[in-house]
Amino acid sequence: MPDSTTYDTLIVGYGPVGATMAALLARHGLTVAVVEQAAGIYDKPRAITLDHEVMRIFQACGLADEIAPFTAPHPGTHYLGVEHDVIRIYDPQPPPHLLGWPPSGTFVQPEVEAVLRAGAARSGQADVFLATQAVAFTAHADRVDVVLRGAGGAGGAERTIAARCLVGCDGANSFVRRQLGIGHEDLAFDEWWMVVDVRLTRPVELPRKCIQYCWPERPATFIVGPGNLRRWEIKLLPGETPEAFGAPENVARHLARFVDPSAIEIWRAAVYRFHALVAERWRAGRVFLAGDACHQTPPFMGQGMCAGIRDAANLAWKLALVLRAGAHDALLDSYERERKPHVKALVGFAKKAGEVIGELDLDKARARDATLRGQLERGEAETIRQRYIPNLSAGVLDSASGETAGTLFVQPRVGPDEALLDDVVAPRFLLASATADAQAWLTPPSLDLWRRIGGERVVIGSEQAAGGDGVRHLAERGRLFADWLARHGGGMVVVRPDRYVYGIARDGDGLNRMLAILGEQLFRR
């Protein structure tokens, strides 16, 4: 019989994307059910790279400080060419870190998943059904009924639970996507690679930086993980089969080229088919796809899991406004409109990186090396420090704010404890100014909208001051925010809950015009 409880959201899949989605929705006050066919956390790493935006999203979950011990800053990457010389360098960006965290890093997935799940459990808003499969669902106008079965076999008892929305975070072979009949747009990348994670058991000579071995005879990647975790990714050549290549004796043989086998313990070895795919649709009524369920990214820039975490951050606040604050259902259409171009740009970038690394033709590889070596010698390698992750280009943004809208907002340290801004304010809409005068620009209709969406208002200045009229006054360490505001020529910035800039205003007329448009985007067609 159907359960009597109707959850706000049911999530299928409890990997890092599903767990982040659950933690975010719980922080927004939504009730959540999570269905996961495995009985526990997979005890081996799969994803290994994260970035500053992901750490900031973990902050929004209230969990970044617990996750940080299982991460390490990225040490940079060297590309080695045919002659084993350095042909490209990716150096990590130096401080100050504009988002509050190192721009790129590595992590240990089982440990991070455990923190995310514990955070969702502590919220009291999430019910988790482990060793349970979602085997069918029926979408209605106001809810989705999901049939669950114990994962032990077809003969298990079934139950039906209802949710106002369903989110499929159930991976590349997504049951949710298959039941919806949603296909993929193929972005033309298809290669077999073996991924091997090891633990170092004693000191051994290894590169201190990550290495891309752009060797036509056998392309490979080396990644420096946190602590004693190290990873190699090794490309299969034409004619080699995944079954034979991944046999234990072959794993050891291929690793021996890079490391003394007696100094390592193999934690995991698996052969994967790297794809570049994006789902044709990300939404069907009250059902949504996120993470690998709707896009698969070659791993060469470490953005696969990061893209899924961004999906969760983008969708969670919109679900909260629709299900709790009465925002119009059309707001949820902006999820795909914002995220799909973003993902396709990242997939394209990763695909190009994979083509550089994995070139098998010797003559083409030598030509590639000459080009990249020339760039390096001319100092053009500094361009690698540019932000290759795109901004948002459409959706819930103020078009009149130009290129500022859709960028990620900076995260200064504020207050007497010099805490990161997102640890001081809630993951809601934010109005931030450098002076108290700017806060007086809001008209009564703008204030009403701000209260309706539960937004916060802050003055970030040189000194801490007493707040009033719902405005908090925070002292900033340094000038990160002040310089950002001056650089963009504004007096007030409107920041979305996922910390993308909605828009910037130079005066009261501009601010109230912008908030009127925001109200239209949130509450009307």
C-alpha cells in the first residue's frame, strides 16, 4: 500500500551528487527521501578531483570544514611530450583565492561521501532507503509515485512512496533516465582507459606534480591525491580488450613503468569507456536528472563530479522556492537552460584536452609538441591560469548587468572571527553593498519581494557596525569585496543562493528595476 507521507523531493542515487542534493534540500527546509540500491558507501575512490566552487557548495551544506581534511590542493600539472620534455604547464593559481578555497584540489571519495551522508542525516529532514531499488514511477500533476523494492532480488516486498518531485542522481546507467526514454547527444569522444588507484606503502620516488604522459606509444595520466593516494590512468591501444588489459598481471605490468610495485598497494583497478555525452532533456514535468544521469565528461580536466555537484546546487534552491515559497513552476525550466550550455562547454574543453593527451599518431604528436613547446617558450603558458570553467549565460540573470551577471561571486573573510562569508550568511539570496546608504535604495515592493524569498542583506565594509532594519554590517579583512564592487562599477550586488551573481546596480533605480525583473522571473511566467 502507498505510504501516507508525501516528501518534497525523492532522490534516486546516493553518490556524491545525490548526497549533496539531499544535504542542500534539507538545509532549505525540504523533506527528502533518498533511494540507493547499495547497502553502504562504495569503499574505493572513483572521482578524485574537486574545485573551489564545489568546496563552496559543500559550505552551503554546512560541511566544508568536515570535508577539508580529506582534500589536498592541486600541485599543478606538467604535460610531457614525445621526447619526455615538458610541453605544457598548468600551475595552480596563487592566493588570494577569490572563492575562499584553492581553485583545484583532490579528495578521497569514500570519506567525503560519508561526511555528506552524515550531514543529511543530522538535518532530520531526510529519510534514506539503502539496499533499495526504484523499479517504477508514475508522474501526476502534483506528485510522483515511486515503487521501491528491496535490492536483494525480484521477489522482494514492494512499497510505494510519493514525492512532489523526483531527481535522478543514479549515474550513467540511470534507471530514471531510461524510464523517461531520454536519449543522449553524443559529443564524439569514445576511448577505453584503465584507472588504477594505489596507496603508497613506503617512501618512493614519484613526481610531485601531476603528469600527463602525452606519449603515442602509451598515453597516461598521473594524479597526486591526498595523503598516500596516487592514481594512474592508462589508455588502451587499438586492438586491446578491456578484459585482458584489466587482468591483475597486466595492471602490475603497466604500473611498473611508473613506480616500484613493491612500494604500493593497489586499492582499485578498473577499465572504463570514457564518453562525452549530454542528455537531450534534463526535465520531464516533476522529474529531473542530475550528475552522470544526464551528462558524462571525459576526466582529463577533473570536472565530471564537479559538474554534477553544480547541478545539485543549481536545482536545489529553485526546488525550495517552488515548493516552499510559491515560486512559479516555470522557474524549474531554467535548470536545464543554465546548466546544459555550461556542461557542454566543459565537455568540449575536456574532450580537447583528451585529444592532446591521447594522440597516437607519432607525426601528429611531434607537431603538437612543437606548437605547445613554442607557446611555453613565448610565455603564453600563463594563459592556462585563466578560468576555463564558463560563466552562466542564460536563465535567472539580469541581462542589463552585462557580463557581471552569471559570474561567481567572491567570498571575502568577514567579521571579528574573519570567517568566510558563506559561513556567516545562509545559502539564500543576498543583497550586498559596501555602504549602508545603498541599502536605503530599496522601495517597499522590493523589500516585500526580499522578505518573500527569505533573502539576506549585508553591508560589507571596513568596520563592523551594529545592524538595523534587517541589515547586517560585517567588517571585511582586506579589500576583496570592495575591490570587486569597484571593478564592476556597482553600489549593490544581488547574489543567488548558488553564489552566482544575479546582477549589479549602480543606483536605486537600477536596483529596484532589477528586483522587479527578479520577481517576474520567480513568481510569474
